[in-house]
Amino acid sequence: MSAPKEFPPEKVRIVVAEVMTLLKEKGESVCVAETVRTVLYLFDKGVTGWSKKIANRRLCVQAAGGIISASMLSTSGASKFYKGGLTLYTLESRIAFAGWTQDNISTYRGPTTDIVAGLASNVRPKLGATYCICESGTAGPTGGDTPNRTPGYVALAVATEKGVYKKELSTGLGGDREGNMIAFAAEALGLLRDVLKGDAKL
């Protein structure tokens, strides 16, 4: 049996420690909305509620998938600042917990900063946190034919009472799925750190 990999990965662990210290100093809290790959559905709302028809295409969303929350929970004292997290795996979960509507579904063309900003803004008050981190990206190894579906692309947001901080980037790691997932988590936590330090701009 091979030795288990270090967790959280060093790249993430360093940022988690900074974020945890800042949250404790400020007496503030955080929640998380992370995404993974999901099937695209088309929904029609009739008299009996939402009816589902599976479309013949898929969303290329393969992002941090729980790493951000798991990394925070691996640190001692997490209960003092961590309010909870959602791994938004399906469109049903996005409709139920993140405020997605028929318009979001019909116009979806891959992850964007506006999409993650909307998810974060909906989740934050529901979990009663000062901040909500949200990310959505394409971890690979496959992707799509637009920039935001290229492996390594990620859209990030941190929702606050004052507004939503947004950022998008490419990791440059190509189709390295595991490397991208770790990088997405580190970048998302890094954005929260910058917000906490006052270095991020709305």
C-alpha cells in the first residue's frame, strides 16, 4: 500500500493558515460553494413543478469539488469560522440551494465570474457567513472549444455584505486534472485572503 498523499497539499495549506488567522482576528466567518462536473438538464416549469429532460450535452465543469472545504476542516479550530459548504454537483442542487433559474440554465455556456458571483451571493446569507467563496472551472483532462472551457480555466468569487469580488485565470497546467483542482482551491482561498487583507477590489 502506497503512502497517502499529504493533505491539504502544501500550496493550499499555506493559504488556509493565513485565511484562518485573519478570520479569527476579525471574528468573521466563511462558507463555501464548490462545483464539479454535472449533466446539463433542461427544465420546464408546469403546473406540477419542474419537469426534467436530459439534454444530449454535458457541462465541462470539473473544478475544486470539495477541496476548499476539506482543507479548512483539516485545521484545528475550524468550527470557530467555518459555517458550512455546498458541493453543487447537479443542477437540482443549484436550483435548490444557489438560486438558479430557467434563465441560468438556458443561457449557460460554461463557467464565468458572473455565474460564480451569483452562486456565492445566494449561498452566503443561507449559511449566515460573513464571506462565501465560490469557484467553477475546467480541471480537465478534456475541455471545450471556448476559453472558459479550456482545462486550467477557473472563475472565482467571494461574496460579502458590501459586494462580490471576482477573478478569473488560467493555471497554465493544461489537462492536469489533479493539479488544476489544487490550484483552483489555492487561488480561491488566495482571493479570500486578499479580501480579508483589504487588497482586493470590487
